[in-house]
Amino acid sequence: MTGATGIHDGQALIKMLLAGATTVEVVSTVIRNGSERITLMNKELSDWMDGRGYAGIEDFRGAMAGADARQRAALERFQYIKTFGDIS
């Protein structure tokens, strides 16, 4: 699975990996912010992993994919509100 929408920082990258993504597309943020954004996102990911004791992405990839239905529904609702909530 490829995460391909709204990945502009390390937190969004982490969410996609938790959802089970094996790849992510970050073209929009690189165009807007330059290629140094990739370095920053990698650092955010590395710091997050270190803080939780993960040695590799495989240790947590898909962790939210196995969440119970209520957690998945709440995450989906949050994503919907985040996506469409700012529309005036």
C-alpha cells in the first residue's frame, strides 16, 4: 500500500506507516518546501521510533491496521474532519 495524500511532515508519514503503508509519496511537500523536507521527515520518524524503542519500521508498520472497529472508525472520522473541516 502506498500512502499518497497529505504527507507533509513526519507525523503524517508515521500515520501512513501505522496504517500499513510500505511506501509514501511526498512530492507535494518537496515541491513546496524543497528536498530538505525529506531529511526533516526522516529525522522526525527516527526520533519517534527511538522514543518508542522501535529498531525498524517493520516493528510498527500496520499496527493500526489491526485496531478494533471503533478505533478504525474514529481514525476515519478524524481524517474526514481534518480533510473537509477547513472548507469555508
